[in-house]
Amino acid sequence: MERLLRRAGAAVAALLATGACTAPAPAPPAAPPAAPARELTQAERLRVSDATEVLLQRCMRRAGFSYWTSPRLSLEESRPSDYVNDDVEWARKHGYGSRIQAAADRYRRTNPNGAYREGLSPERRRSYDEVLDGGRRARLLTARIPGGTASVHKRLGGCSESAERELYGDPDAWFRADKTVTNLQPLYVSRILRDERFTTALAAWARCMERAGFGYADPSAAREATARTADFAAETRTAVAEARCARETSLAAVARERQSHYLDSLRGTYGGELDAHRRMERRASERAAGITGPRT
């Protein structure tokens, strides 16, 4: 009996061993979807812009032309223009940024690159244009605007194309993704303006402004009014009141959160473009770090 039990046990063990060898291996668990690349900070975006200028200058110089990079505004001066400002100290110092904008406008009117180009002979000028952006030989890029049938176009070539290729990898894909993402706003702005959380915060902001002596229904009305006066002291007073009320009522935070919410609601249609845009921005930021220093 004992010998029989040993034989039966050996047979079962052999059977299990055979089964273990022949049974299919379990499928490995699916890898979690990659998290979308984070949005660039303002400092990172400025570094990409700086790197673009540096690459253009290097390319033009290799071709025998002079090229001047644009003056760099400080990180503080380059603060992006949001729906409403809640930075009281920035408003106290810069108002709505009219003086910063005026300085940028003056540079555009006196840009040394324009004067240099005009001083070239007609033949050299044509060569300059071709080297810079392809001139008449530049190829045409096209991107469809979201939510309609309209398209935008851009001619690209020369050093401009090589700079974009160095930073973004594929200038054509970058143009399509960028024009899609930067033109999504009309698809959700009307929804934000009807959003209860936003309208409640905006009404509270308007009441706060009225108590401060400024009867404006929204931040754009305040800015338009100060732009007509060309009075920097008045601009600063209004901007400081706007920022204080935006902080007191959390209007800026609500506006940013609601924008993020409604932008995410478009991911079903434009998720691919949004993710591609962030990936290419991230690539450009990483490349820019090896070309120019950080913006301060």
C-alpha cells in the first residue's frame, strides 16, 4: 500500500510539473497610461523664446549676415496677462504694464535688424530674406482652426525653420498643434462666462471694486478705461484695486480653475493635440536649457 501511494504521489507531481510547463504564462499587467507632460512655466517659455533668438543669430552669422537678438525683459516684466491680476505688488509697480508695453513697441520701431536689412543691396536683401525665413521659396504650412472650417497659414524656411526643428523636432507638427491649442479658447469662453462659480466670484469682485471707488463690471472694463486716460498714476490705482479685490474674492483662482475644467472637457476631441503640444513644448524647453541660460 505504501509503495502504491508513493507511485500515485509521483504521478500527480509529474502531472503538475507537466502542466506547469505547458500552461500559458499569465499576461503581464498593462502599463499605466503615461501622464501628460506638465505645462511649461513662464520662465521656461521665456527660455525657449531666448533660445530661438540665439539659434537664429548663430544661423544668420554662419551665412555671413549680422543679426541682433531682442532685448530680454526680466521675468517680472514678462508676467503673462491673465483674465484678472491678483498680484498687488506687481500692480503697484507696473499698473497694467503699459510702460513695459511702450518700451517693447519702441524697440519694434527701432529694431536694428530692420535697419540692417534696409541697408543691404537688393541682391543681398533677397539673400538675407531667404536665409532668415526662406523668402519667396519658403514652404506654406496650414492648420485648421478648431470649431470651424477656417485655416491659418505660415510660411517657413531658412534659419527660422532650422531653429524650430532644433527645438521642437517637427516644425509642421508643432505648427498644427500650436494653432489648434491656442485657438481652443473660443470653444469654452462662453461656458466660463455662464458658469455659476465664475459669475458669483465676478459679482463679488465688482462689488469690491465699487467699494474701492471703481464702478467696473469686469476687469476688461477697468483696463480699457485706464488705457484711454494715459495716466500712469490712475492706471496704478485701478490695477492695485483690481488685484486686491481679485485676491479678496478669489476671482483669479476661480477663473484659472474654471478654464482648466472646461479645457479638459475638450479632451475627447482635442486630447491628442493638447498632449502633443505639451510634449513638444517640453522637448523645446529641454533643448533650450542647453542653448541659453535661465531667465531671471
